[in-house]
Amino acid sequence: MDENKFPPFSLARLLRTVFEPVENKRVCILIDLADPRQVKDFAFLKDPNLTIQKHAHDVFYQGLKNGVADELKLKGGELFAYKITGGSNLDLPDEAFAPDGRQVSLAKDVYPNYDLILCISTYSATAPLTAFAKQYGFRGATLHGLNEIILSSGLAVDYNQVSAQAEKLRLGMTRADWFEVDYVVDGQTLTLKLICNQQEAQKSHGLCRGEKPDVANLPAGEVYFVPEGAEGKFPMRYDDGTLGVMEVSGGRIQKATLLKGNATTVDAHNAKLASDPVTGEIGELGFGTQVLPVSGRDIQDEKILGTMHVATGRSDHLGGHLTPEKFASKMNATHDDILFSPSKTPEITVKQVRMHRDGQTTVVLENYQPAEHLKKALAA
């Protein structure tokens, strides 16, 4: 789909396509707030900085109340707020609050009593909600970082088409032995090798149907692996713009070296790696599959065809082995995507990504564009 041509957003269409809900299923919405008591009488709506939570209220909560729940024959539609976690995929607190001021327990009052849970938050909650879905039997979706661009593009698409396109690319890369990524930064080339050992590629495709407990990450549209090993070097752009070189061996970042920017940023990263080594574990290799506009939020921008990302840390929600209790500190048990794209990392070029499969080495990406192999896969 042309990135400038999307149908108008429809909450009913999104929920119907993603979940195919049957009659009388109960649905609710979770949001995060620095002070979750601000949900009382929707006081948080007075804070102009809480744009994600305002979208959750105006588009999803009000949408369900004003006809969508009736149209889909859903029940409930309640909204609850929990305290912001402060990191990507950290475990959620149990305490939450309702707009009438009631304090509730997510484990006792929410997870067991709703069939569909929509989490619209500042930080991703995919990992903890996936674990809770398996425990309590609900289905859901995480939509962190929601903004206007995402609403009008990444959530306006037909997820049947997204799923079909992701499957074509998944088949084009599944059961690879390894991938090599060549990065160019500050005049030097760095290469990272990610060992996949012929594992089946997985896809985030936005469909979460049937009765099986599961959580979709929306916007969706990626093919991903949980590497079994990694070696080499790759560049990373920290949040403050500092550039560092990550030295990887044994599947983990062992050390970061300053390339440009703030030395204290890299020193802090090295201190974290030393005190809690699993924070450096490479837990994901992902490739975007959709044609979408840049939103300024990684949740959508990592789904753009031609981009790729690696992630460190927690990987249990992807089928990996790294669970929160394996970290020295539970506040370090994050899953952190490191996105490489022209918009996010203009100082870094992904010159080439090569896949070794069936005894052959094939280029799959080149300069943030799909190479011939993936173009053929999409045309199949």
C-alpha cells in the first residue's frame, strides 16, 4: 500500500479484523499514568502532555461507549490506569484505579474477568501481558506510543493484507543459518553476525483470533528471530544522540566504546553491563514488512519495509529463554529494540544484510531497501 493512501481509521474494523470477537466478550482498556489516581473523573485529560492516554480515552474508550461495543456485541468497555513502569516491557504493577476512584487488582479484578484487553501506554507492555494472557486466558493488544500518524496509517490498514505480506517475507527468510549485518558509521564498517540455526522465523502480523491466549503488538508487520548466538560489532545511537560501538561475543554485548557524544552515557551503559550482564543479551533480530509513513515512534517505524532492528534483554514473549528473574535487578528486565532506519539513525547506514540458508548466502537488505530476494518473495 502507498504510504500516503490509507482508509480512515475505524475502531470497529480494527477490533473485528484483529480479534474476530464473538458475542458477549468483555473488553477493557489499560493506560499508564505517573499517578494512576489521576484517572478519577478522567482528571488526566487536563494534562496536555498525556497525548497517548488522551487518544486511549477519546478514540478507544469513547469509541467503545459510543457504538462500537454494541456494533461488535461486546460488553464492558471499562478503563483502568496503572502506575507507569519506566521501561520497555517491565512487569506491570498489580495496583490500578478506575475512573470512579476505586482501587482494583489487575490480577483479581481485570485479567480473569475480561476476554479482550487493550493496553495503550507510554512503554510497551507486550512481554508482561503475554505472560498474563497465558496465565489467565485472555487475548489482547498493546499499542504503546499511540499518536495521530499511527492512528491514520499503521492502525488504519487491513491486517489481513499485513498478515499475508508478512508471511511472504517470513517464508523468504525462515530457517536461515545466520544473518550478517554491515553497518557504516563515521567512516568505518562494522559487522554483526546473528546465529539463527535454522529456526522457524516468526511474524508479528496483527491477527489475534480464536480462543488461544495471545497478545498482538500494534501496529504490526515484522518478521523476527530470537538469535541463538551473536558475534561482532555494531553501532548504537543512545537516546541523547551519543554514538557508541557495541562489542558482541557469546550472544551478548560485552562492552560499549564511545564513538561520538557523551562519554558518561557510554560509561553508564558499561556499568549496567558489568552489574547485570544479561541486559546485553541479543534477544531479537527483526525486519519490517509494511509500507508506512515515519511516525516518530519505534512501534510503527520498526515495521517499515527496509528497516531492521536488534533488541537486547527480555525475550520470553518472543519464545526466548530470558525471563525477568534472570536479571540481577527487576528494573533491568526490559526488552529494548535498537532500530536502524534513515529517520531514527541518520548517522548509521545499514549497507547490507546477508542471509545464509540452504548452503547459499543471499543479500536481503541493502541501504535500507529490500534486495532482489525479498522483492521476489513479495511478488510470489
